[in-house]
Amino acid sequence: AKDNGRNTYHLYNKAVHRDLAKKLELVKQLRYAVENEELVVYYQPKVELLSHRIVGMEALVRWIQEDGTVVGPDKFIPIAEDTGLIIPLSEFVLKEACKQLHHWHKLGFDDLTMAINISGKQLHLPHLVDDIMNTVHAAQVPADRIELELTEQVFIENIQSHTHFMHAIRENGISLAIDDFGVGYSSLSYLKNFPVTSLKIDRSFINDLPDNEDDAVIVQTIINLAKNLNIQLVAEGIETADQVDFLMSRECGIGQGYLFSRPLSAENITELLENYHGL
Ligand code: C2E
Ligand code: CA
Ligand code: CA
Ligand code: CA
């Protein structure tokens, strides 16, 4: 039994070593990618359900590796957060997204908004609000066309610096969304305490609509909540026309999902904007 234990330990140790080596290699590659702008920003439209109008975009980062493989953010955002690379990565995304928004405004799509995902790790930066405002102004986009998406986690860690950040951002005219709303440890009190302008219902609640009755009730409740608090509502992950019908009949304002468009390169989105006349 003793020997067995040692073997197990040995195997485990080897596996840990292998994982660590793999992770370090990935960190090295990611650092290279950030420094050499191998990162690309894709965009996914937000659609006003009633009018079918495209009202905004969400910036979603991609990593295009040397061999052309497109790596999604779920594979590298956590590593970027652990290593601090999230800071230069986020600066790149914000700058790129603002420049792109300016370009689309100039093409005549001048109502478009741009949403950018913010990591909780960024909130510890001392000059974050100033940095963001400088980037927004440098790109010559109006602050009220920019929205920051923060996941619920940030609201739960009721840290004073977070509250301060959110109020300062709002005072500068930028909108604030709670991302992935409903998952995690929702406490509705933060809706009262934070200056939130919109809620994004997590796609796990949209997935099984309209058949799943529990989800239907939850979504209905969130819609009512947003309406009563006068907060904009976005449903994520819409893939079917039935889901749109359900959401529209319950007066959910805005939707996002593969049904309308997958996240696409700036070039492909420009083409979509020029040819899109609603579903
Ligand atoms: P998120 O902010 O919740 O973004 C929505 C994710 O759902 C995106 O995945 C999008 O491609 C995907 N999605 C959209 N519509 C549908 C649909 O109809 N069906 C399905 N199955 N999926 C849909 P993506 O692009 O892989 O991004 C994953 C996460 O990575 C994002 O989740 C966000 O948390 C994070 N992320 C992406 N870009 C950035 C960034 O620039 N900075 C930070 N901090 N995080 C980012
Ligand atoms: Ca988001
Ligand atoms: Ca989300
Ligand atoms: Ca998410």
C-alpha cells in the first residue's frame, strides 16, 4: 500500500509538472502576443428587438496565433488576469474598439454604441478612470456612446474603490452594464447601490427558452426588475426565433446572439452594417 501511495504521488507530481510547463509556455506565448499585437478585436452586434435595428457592438478579444488558429478569450483571459497581462491587453482592446467606433461613426452609423468588457483586476489601477477617458477622447468618440461591462463578481466584492470607480465613470458620461446577470451569488441590493445603466441576462437563462418554465419565470422577473428600476435590458445568447418571440412579447429591449450575428472582424461587421436591413 505504501509503494502504491508513492507511485500515485509520483504520477501526480509528473502531471503537475507537465501542466505547469504547458502553462508557462502559454504565458510566454501570450506575452509575445500582447506585445506584438497578435490580438484582434472582434465585434458582436446588439439588436433592438422591436425595430431589428443594430444599436451597438460588444468588443470581444481574439488571439490569432502564428499558424492562423483563432483562440477564444476563455482560454487566455484567466491567464492574463493571473499574470498581469490583462492590463496591456485591456488597454489594447479599449484603444482599438474606440478607434473602430470612430470609424463607424464617420461612415454614418453615428448612433452605434461600443461595449467593452472590464476585468475586476483592472479596478485596482489607480488612474483607471483617467486612462479610459484619455483613450475615449483621443479616439474622438462621445463618452455617452461607450459602455463598460462588469461581471457580477465585481459588484459582490463591495469594495469602496469599486464604488468610486463606477460613480466616476458615470460622471464622465460612460454607461455601466452588469454582465452575466443572474449567475453567481446575486444580491439585488447592488442594483440600488451602484449606478448601473443596463443588465445583461446571462445566456444560460436564454438557452432553453421558451420551453423551460423555470427559466421563463426567471427571465420574466429580471425583465420586470429592470423595467421598475428603469435600467436597460439585454438578453445574451439568442440563437432562435422562438427566443426572440418570447423576449419581445415580454418587452425585453435588446438582444445579442448568434441568431443576429456571431462576433466578427471589424471588416466583416462593416459589411454587415452596410447590408443589414433587419432579420
Ligand atoms: P461575455 O462578455 O459574456 O461575452 C459573451 C460571450 O458569449 C462571447 O464569447 C460570445 O461570442 C458568446 N456568444 C454570443 N452570442 C452567443 C450565442 O448566441 N450562443 C453562444 N453559445 N455564445 C454566444 P467569447 O467571445 O468567447 O468571450 C468569452 C468571455 O471572455 C466574455 O464573455 C468575456 O467575459 C471575456 N472577454 C472577451 N473579450 C474580453 C476583453 O476584451 N476583456 C476582458 N476582460 N474579457 C473579455
Ligand atoms: Ca460581456
Ligand atoms: Ca455575458
Ligand atoms: Ca460570460
